[in-house]
Amino acid sequence: MTDITSIALSVGFMAVLGSILASILVLANKRLFVYEDPRIDDVEDLLPRANCGACGSPGCRPFAEGLIDGTYEPAQCTVNAKETNELIANYLGVDLGAQEKRVARLACAGGSHVAFIRASYAGMSSCRAAALVSGGGKGCSWGCLGMGDCAVVCDFDAISMNKYGLPVVNEDRCTACNDCVEVCPKDLFELHSVNEQLFVACKNLEKGEEAESQCEVICTACERCAVDSPEGLIDIRNNLAVVDYRKNDLASKVAIERCPTGAIVWFDKQGGYQVGKDAKKIIRKEMLPIG
Amino acid sequence: MGLLNLFRRSKTFRHGVHPMDHKEQTAHLAIRRLPFAPKIYVPLAQHIGAPAVALVKPGQEVVRGEPIAEAGGFVSVPMHAPVTGIVRAIDQLVPTAAGPKTPAIVIETYEAATQEVLYGLDRDLNALTREELIQAVQASGMVGLGGAAFPSHVKLLPPQGKAIETLIINGCECEPYLTCDHRVMLEQTDRLINGIRAMLRATGARRAIIGVEDNKLDAVRAIREKLPAGETISCEAVETKYPQGAEKMLISSLLNREVPSGGLPVDIGVAVYNVGTLAQLGELIPRSRGLIERVVTVSGPGVGKPGNYLVPIGTPLRFLMEQVGSSSAANEVIVGGPMMGMSVASLDVPVTKGVSGVVVFEKTAEDQQQHTVHPCIKCGACLDACPIHLNPSMLGQLAGARMYETMASDYHLNDCFECGCCSYVCPSNIPLTQYFRIAKAVNRETKAIAA
């Protein structure tokens, strides 16, 4: 008898307690309800969820929110295939928008077969660590250290190291997310539109023989490219040729023709590049000796 | 722990490591002068703070001791010509131990130039007021000669509301191989005491304590002999342990006080100077001269004639190596001591004001190979070694995950002064100090971009 009473009591107590708590939850759900556009989830499902930041927003969900309130255009996601972005545009009923393809380019062409190495670095295998020890072993203090921090940081496998220890950017895979730009201790990566075809692949601030003794593909500040190009396109600043991309329409292959070292290059839209015909022909394949 | 301390002879701090000191190679050798290099390279930024601004022009003749660059701000110092000769360039880029190339004044030495300094006027140290003394310190181009190269006059002017009560003179020289401070204490005791007296007046401090590691008791005796009774200056032996010479460690050893996290010694009323700095000041200020040379210990297995040399600022390491003779197997040159110093990638790096030693090693191919880095086994050896009681193991794991901001905000990364004890004791060969240097460099860059 007592058993049945205690069971009934406890079950009854739990039932009452449960219904009270449940009604609080129901009330809370009604009173504290936050409306969220269901389209955000749908759009986010169509985004790559790489959170790479190439579009300019911190991640894919803020980008989806931005798409709905019109801050962003679907084409600004450079990771998605064009078809997927069209799906998003159709779903939201907005313009696809236009985004010119941008890629990361390395401002150094000094691979181990052309750049002089003054000391062998034997420490931790990271460009950052090497840069902190006397600037690394390379003769040129501005050049690529070749330990591949950029290849490690790239989320899209767009960067691979070639046999001369220089990173090569796969332009199809590159989404211009800026990660390699941030990680490089020598600030050698720059993001460029594929239409900006003229590019100075050097950051060395020394000139003449001093520069040439450090690397065979180096800007010696000879000013030939600046003289040959339309005025104002190329400027020599701190012994380095600098292209003014605001005048990109004036750029042509004329600028690279007389470069004696091949430090200024012309990118074709397929991802390859050309050097001028006056540039040194480098047939060496092996590494330069250390010292 | 507490009981053991009662039986200990010398004062000390907790944690730290005991590396082999290798000082026997040069500790008994008197300071010797080095001849002038044919070309001298004086970098304009060889101290912490704003770079100096050149006063000379290419083609101009300069006399040894003459000012050639003026301070580029309050936290900056002037430069003086280390040799008599002709200025060849004022903005030539020279490599530095820190990495990036910096502009330097290049002076071509006259062949028959004398080592005698003819520049400067004698003046009475005691007649100078406090302000004049501080000005004189800046005008002498003096920076911390222990290695930090922080302009000395800045420390003499404590911020509003703070006063310096105790002057600590750092004669620990805890880095292995280095003996320059030891020789300075033995040979330039009078200059050192003059310098301390001047600094006592400039700071208004009530007492000065010279801290010397107890492997240099001859220096302690030499100083104590010269100190008159009843003087406010005292000399104490502290335990021989690395990093005893770090200012925060020395303060904790001598005064049993701790500098607050993120703070400076001045926050607890202390100013720390290296013995080399004060010995130079004791010599330079009474003659109104500038810092043009310093004592550098050149040592290590790869050096033919190791010793303590008086080297003109701006002498390229290549010339220094020629003069002392390096063995053919020598292949690693470290500027500073082996624990905190920097391995240089080029012998064109000049000796700057902060260089206390040059250590040359002969590394075999086996030594040069990278040690395999094993995973952290959570043994805690690094925690027991860290002199400022950080958690290097945790910091190392965060660095591996590139969580640099968490390291700074939650684990006090910025209190780490990169002494290298954690890397030294790590049985898994984890390059902890390198990780922390990277983390700090990245954080600095992020901050600069945000600003």
C-alpha cells in the first residue's frame, strides 16, 4: 500500500515538475524568440565553408548574411564554382555580380640556382624562424627563404615548392584569400588581378653590382623599364622598379624587353610568365655553392 | 627549500639552468687593443629606439671621437667617429645580426691614424648638475653595453611619480664564454666606481649594489678593496647560474623583490646598469667624449687567439676574425653569448655598441644536422627551468597551433625575455624559444597593421 502511494507520489511530483518547467521553456521560446532569415542557412549550405576570408568577410556565415542584406554579391566568393554562385544568385533573386579573378604573386625569382647563399641555415625549418636568425642564409636580405611557410598555410593547396625552393602559385586554385601574404616574413606575396600582367618579381633595395652579386635575377635599378614604358607607369623607388597599377591600361610588354636580368616579367592569363629577350639565359640546374 | 637557502652562501633566484661556462679560455687574459680595420661601418640604428641622423657628408674628414650622427629623438643616441679618416658613404646598407640590412656611415681609415683620442674637453664631474649629467650621458652615445643596447639616459629619467631608490650594477655575466665584464671589473675598477658615483647623483638613488656571480670572486675582492668604508656602494656575490644577469633575476636575487608583469624595474624603484656601461661612463663623461670602442670577448673553439679585445665600434667581423685567427673548420659565428646571442649569416656584420662577445664554433656535419623534434612528453622540465615561472610547454603547444594571440593574452608571452632555458632543458628538442620569438614577431606585426 505504502509502495503504491510513494510510487504515485513520485511519478505525480515528476509530472508536475516536468510540466512546470516545460511551460517555462514554452514561454521562453515565445518571449525570447529571435527571428533569423531561413535563407541564411540555405545560402550557407551552398558556400564552401572554408572560412578563408577572400571575399572580405570574416567567414562564410557572415558572408551569407551579407548576401541577403545586399552588402556582398555572390561572385565575390572566389572559392565556389561559377555555377554554384549562379545558384545562389537565382535563389536570392539578385545579380551575380562581377568579380575579377585575383591571384597571389611572389615578388622574388631568386631560386637556389640563381641566388647566392651566404650561409647555411640549420635551425628550425620555418621561414619565420630563419628570418629571425640574421635574416636567414640567403645573400639577398629581401629574398624568398624557401622553407615553404606559405605552402603550409595555404588552405587550397594552391602553393607548391619547386626544385629551386621557390613557391609556385597554381592560379586556378588560388582564391586570393591573403593567408600567404600574411604569413610571409619577407612580405613577398602580393595579390593582383589577372589583368595586371606586368610584375616586378624582386624586392631588393640595392642597386648595380652590389645587387647583382647577390642574385642573377634581381632588379638592379637600371631604369630601362621605366624609360621604355609610358610615363608614370614604372617608377624607381629606393632602387626598385615599382609598377603603378592605377595606370595598368598603359602596360605592355615593352617594359620587359630590355631588362638585363629578367626581374620584371609579363604574366599571360594562363598562369605562365615571360621575360624579355635581353634577360640572362639561365641554364644552370643545380644549386649555387654556399659561401 | 627554505631550509636549504639558509645554508647557501650566495644570493640567488629560483629556477634557471647551469650550462658549462667555458670562461677559462679568456678569463685570465688582459684587455688588448685591436688595430683599425681599413673600413669602418657605423650603423645608424644600433640601439633600441629611433635611428641616429647623420651629421657628416661623403668626402668629409672626421677625427676619432668626433660626433658623426645626432640622436633622432629622445629614445635615441648620437654616434661618434671610431677612427680618423674620410667618410665614404652615409647610407650604405650593411647586414646586421638582427636580419634586415640597415644604413650605415662608412669611414675609410687613414693608414697612420692614431688610437689616441684627441677629441673632447676635460671637465669636473662633481660640478655638473643632475640635468647636465643626464645630457652628458646622452651626448656620450651610451647604451646598455650588456647586450640590450637600450639608451642609458632614458633610464635616468623615471616617469612622473616614480623615483629610483636603488641602483643595481650588473656584473653577473652569466652567458658562457663571455669574460669582458669580468676583465672590466678587474682592470677598470676606478672608472667603474667613478661611473657609479656619477649615476648615483644622476638618479638620486640612495644606494648602489654591484652584483657579481660567485665564479668571479677575484673581481668582488678587487672592487671591495677600492670601496671606502661607509660608502653607499656595496658589492655582493650571487650564485653562478644562468640567467643571473637578466635584470629581473638579479633584482630578485639581490633585493628579493619582483618586477610586476609587463613593468620595468623603475616600477619598484630600481635601475639596473651593466658594469661595462658604468666603467665607460666613468671614463667618458669627465672628458666629454663619446662611445667609440668597447671590450669584446672573442672566444670559442674556432678562434686562434681568444681574448678580450678593445674593438672600435663598426669593425666588421671579417676583420676581427683575421686579427684573432680562426681555424679552417670554424663555421658558426655567434654575436653575443651562445645562450641569447645571434648566429650571423655574413661576416660583413659590424661590431655594434651592444656586442659583448663573438663566439666561434667548429661544428661537425653531425652537429649541424637538425635534431629530431619529438612530441612534448609533459615532463615539466621547462617549467622548472623558466626563471619567470611561465608555462613553456603550454606556450609551445599553442605556438604549434599558431594561436599567438592566446599566448600573449592568457599565458604571459610578453614576459618571456627569450633566455633559452626551456629549449636548453627540453628532452624532446622542441625549439621553444624559437617558437616564442616567432610568436612575438607575428604579434608585433599584427599590432602594427591594426594601428
